[in-house]
Amino acid sequence: MQSRISNLRARVFPDHWSLLFGQIAFYSFVVIALSGVVLMLDYKPSVEPVVYDGPYGPLRGTEMSRALDSTLAITFETRGGLLVRQVHHWATLIMVAAITLHLLQLFFTAAFRRPRRLNWLVVFGLLVLALGAALTGTSLPDDMASGTSLAVLDGVLQATPFVGSALSHLMFGGEFPGDVISQFYPLHIVVLPAAIIALFLVLALRKPAQKPERTAGRVDVVKSAGLFCFVAGVSLVMAATATINPVWLYGPADPADTSAGVGPAWYLAFLDGSLRLAPGWEIVVWGKTISLAVLLPVALCTLFLMLVAVYPFIEARVTGDRKEHYELERPRNNPIRTGIGVAGIVFYGVLWAAAGADTIAVQFHLSFNTLLRLFQVLLIVGPPAALFITRRICLGLQQQEQEIATHGIETGRIVRRPDGGYVEDHRPSARQLTSR
């Protein structure tokens, strides 16, 4: 063990800001874990009904679960409780964002090629686990917003042909809403964090690829500690200045009611957007009605995530690339891959924006139905257009680099030749000077 720690300290990593997203994700997880331990001390994972008798007047006398009652007690009665709750929530958003950016960095720089395919799968696994931890965590307060999200989840499960009722019963421990907190609480505080820690350890023990023409340096403990303090500080500042998940405004969860004007967290919004854009199709198979309005968006999002996970293997199979690569690749040098990545971002972005179509329509005084039609068109036209435009930009950048390498850098100075003609003066590029 001591030798492994020594080897980790002596590891050489590329020194570039784009490679810090993994560290930011880990330090955010540390903040989440520390704040979560504090919240566990007063939180009661129970759906037992109680009558609220706390300091928040509008809810006094309201029947709610013990889970929401304890959450309100943490918020209004525990010293610093609201700050810790919001730090926990904001740090979760930072971690998911950092993992997503790290995955994009791996994709656009081709850091997923052999021998580092495992790195890609580990980071993708981290993203899935982080989404699972976030989903289970937001359900624990048992407020109206989380109850609405669970109702949508129950509808998706129920729409699964033939096994929908069994899946819903298994998920909620009985008929919806059941006792979902007893199902999610151990997942949120034990199972998912343990799996995330394991993947972080795997990622830490694997050496990242090097950036071409860039020097690398050893791990700097002082810089790492400073980055952790920065991440913790940003989480604290956001928690102290921006309210998030105000459960006291939503009230207790009720299967008969739903929250209005509250959307899903940004990292799950693409799922909600896909449900909004799906046409209301239904078919009857063997006497059972199957709602394609739910199955199609769920299948589409699942297929999208599966393609993201196996993309390195698809590219290697299509290109026949079996070599091992130890350097990163500039995005412009592979226009097709870069175009595919941007197309995927556009696809996700359209679904993400569609989740807020109702809010957009109200704020900008637009027709909600017209806005949905626009998003449906963009979902079909947007990704191919993004692929084409990105590919052309990459080819243009390659051509520009080739011209600079051949003729030098334009100076804007016009020189008259002896024969009376005019030419623009060029100065040698750094590469040309090096070759001399």
C-alpha cells in the first residue's frame, strides 16, 4: 500500500486547466460527503405521518411525513442547517457539471482511445452514479417537488409493457407512493457513495494521456489543496447567496397534487424534455394499451446514453484503429468526431431546453404549442446541421494552419515588387523558425 501511495505521489500529469475537471468533481464529492454526514444527524427517513408544529407559520398544523418534518427542522431550527442543506445541493450540481465537462474533454481530445478505454467507462459510470445519487437525494425531503418527480417516474415505469406494474411495485416498495424513502435512503448514503468512491480510486490510479507539445508536471499537493478550498468556497458562497430547493414553499408531497412552476434539476431536464416533445401515440398489443408517448422518449434517451458509453468501441471498429495512443488529439484534427460530439450536445441541449418550454412561453409571451413544434423540428434538424457546420469549421481551421505553415503569418503589410505588382508580406511562423 505504501508503495502505491508513493507511486501516486510521483505520478506525472499534464499541466492544463482542462484536466482539472476530474479533481473538481472529486473535491465536490468530498464537500457533499461532509455536508451529508452533518445532515444525517437530524434527518429522519420515515414516511410516518406527523403534524407540523415548527416555527414556519404557513405550514403549522399541516400533516406531513416525518422526513419532511425533520427536513424543516434542519432548515429552521438547527444552527446552520439551511446553509449545510444548500451546500449539499449546490456541491451536487457542481460535481455533475464537472463530470460532464470531464467526459466532454475526454471525447473531444480522443483520450478514450486505447489503452485508456477504461478511463472513459469509469467517467461515464461516475456520471450515471452521480445522477442516481442526485435523484435519490432530491426524493428524501418528501416535499411536493420531489413527489411530482416520483409521480413522473412511476408513470414511466407503469408504461413499460407487461412488466410496468411489477417494476413500480419493486421501486416504491408497494403501490405508489409506497415507502420510497426506505428504498432510496440506503442507496443514497451507502451504496451509491461507495460505488462513486471506488470509481474515483480507479480513475486516480490510471495515468491520463499527455497533451501534444505540452510539458507535464508532478502532482502538486499545495495546488490540489488550494483547488479543494476553492471548490468548497464556491459551494459555500453559492449556498449563502442563492436559495435552492426551498421545500418549505412546496409543502408535503401528495399523490393527488402536483407542483407548478418547478422543473427538474438541470442534469435530469433532458428526460423531462423528451417526454414533452414525444407525440401522443398509443397502440394496442394483445389487448393491452401501450403508450408510445412515454416509451419512445425513454428508449431514445436510453439509446443516447448507451451510444455515449460504447462510442470508443464503435469508433475503433469503424476506423479499424487498433493502435495505442499516448497523446491527446486536437479536436480540429478529427472533424468527424468533433462534429459528432457537437451534434450530441445539440441533441441534449434541445431536450434540455424543451423541459423549460412552459417557463419560456410565459416569460417571452409565446405560444406553448408553437414552441414545442419548434423544439421538435430542432431535435431532428439541429444535430445533422451541427455536424455539418462543425466539420466545415474544423476543415477551415486545418486549411488555415496549412497556409500559415506554408506561407507564414500575414502581417497586413503590402509590398510592391520590382515588376510593379503588389504582394502581402508574411513573417515566418514559430514552426518554420524551429525547423530552420
